[in-house]
Amino acid sequence: MQSNKNRRKQRLILLSFAVSIVLTVIKFFAYYITASNAVLSDALESIINVIGSGFAFYSIRLAAQPKDHNHPYGHGKIEFFSAGFEGALISIAAIFIGYGAIVRLLNPVELEALGTGSVLIVATLVVNLLLGQFLVREGKQLNSMALEADGKHLLSDSLSSGLLLLSLLLVWASGEVWIDSVASLVFAGVIGYNGIRIVRGAAARLMDEQDAEVVEALLTTLNNNRKPYWVDVHNLRVQQYGPDLHLDCHLTWPFYWDLKKVHEHVGEFERILKADYEGEMEIFVHSDPCLPACCPFCPLTNCPERAHAFEQLIPWKLANVSQNQKLHTNQHLGSL
């Protein structure tokens, strides 16, 4: 059964898909009445909006499917592929737009109905700006890269429409039609840059590049709720599967605790982490026994096996918890 978040993501991407179709029709009509190459470039780029939103809808539906024996970590990574696909389409569109601009620059054509065309472009700019901001905000709240990428694409489209509008006004004021083609070239550069950025971000997620903000938020939760019997956390790794997280770590406990007690407190550790995360989180904890060298940094009071007096509490930071070594090593202490 799909969650309310998944249903909301699907409704939002369907809204983007429908709006993109309407705006694409408006832009092609604006091109029809103006014969502006810059307007055509904007219209062609809007086709990418439609294709990207359609693929994003498919990816969000697939990402909502439960885990199965073929996909033990779920289907969430399809959202990263969707974002990369949309970014690649944007980059390809930039190449074609740039080529068309050069051809038109060498063979200029008189423009018509610039006033009506400008009004239509203003309308599409406002809609894309508002919808793009809304989708980016919702994408961050719902941990959906596909939704966020679609919103960023619309924001890029609104910026491009602004450049386009400026070029139409300059052509209307000066009568110099070459401005239209130059604006189209600038337009191609802007959307090409944004397309590459989207592809780069999607590739990073597909390759399990850790999101520093997500890890820092998890570490803040751990440090704020730190228990004295959590002797040490290390070898922490976080992977993102769409809106879901998979977390691995080694957690050091008092060596004299029995297995039942360790198991109970592992559950407590997991509940604390999950309580501060809005999406789904899967946690695998490898339990380690403490060593005498941990004593100077272990705040557990009334420990019957303490070998050394407590000296200081080492805060858990990305630089030390990501290492596959306990915090008592000299290597870690030298960096704190």
C-alpha cells in the first residue's frame, strides 16, 4: 500500500506534467506568430519538460513499490536515474538549440507580433517560476530527487524565458534581429549548464556518494541523544535510495553485556535515529565489545570493569565516525 507521501509526489509530478504540456503549446503558438528563433528554442526546451515530467512520474511510481527478492533495498534509486535522464535531455536540447541559433544568425529572418509573443512568454515565465519553486520545496521535504530535479528544470526554464523576453524587447526597441539569435545562444548555454549539473548530481547519488547534509543531521541526532553506554560509533556509511536511507555502522558496547541486553539497546539506537528522519530508514548495526583503551573516553559511570579514569568525551563527527577504527586510536585523536 502506498504512503501518503508517495501519493502526494505522484500528484505533484502529474501537475507538473499537465502544466508543461499547456505551456509548451503556448510557446509554440508564440513562435508561430513571432517567427523568433529564441522563442522556438524555449518551446523546444519545454518539450524536454514534458518528457522529463512523464519519466519522473514513472520513476516515482516505481520507487514506491515495496522491496522484493530482486531488489532487497527497494526501487528508490530509479529517481536518481530519472533526474539524470532529464538532465541528459536538457543537455542534448542545448546542443540543438545552439546549432539552430548559429544557423539563424547567419540567415536572419524578420520577426513579427513581438508584443503578443512577449505577453505569452511572460505568462509562461510566471507559471514556471511559481511551480518550480513549489516543486523544489516539496521535493526537499519529501526527499524526492526526481521531484526536486523537475522543479529545478522549471526554474531554469523560467530564467531562460526571462532572457528570451529581454531579447524580444531589445529586438522590438532596436530593430536588430541578430539579437534574437544571440539570445538563443545564451539560452542554450544556460540550459546546457543546468543539464550537466543535474546529471552530475544524479550520477553522484547512483554511485552512493554520501550527502554531507544528511550525514551531519544524523550525527547531530546521535550527539544530542548520546547515551553513556554508546561507547563508540565508527565505520558509519549512509546510502540513499530515493527518499529512503540505508545506514550501516559499528557500535561499541560494554564488553560484559549479554546478547539480549545489547539487542534491546540496538533497538533503542535505531528508534532514536528514525524518530528524527521523515522518510524510511533501514539500519544495520554491527556490535563491538569495548576495550580497555576505550575507558578514557567512555562516560559510563559505575562501570565494574573500568581500567582507566574517564578523561574526555569525543564528539562524533564525519571525519572520525566514517573511519573503520575506534575513536580511541591516536590517528583520530590527532585530528580532533
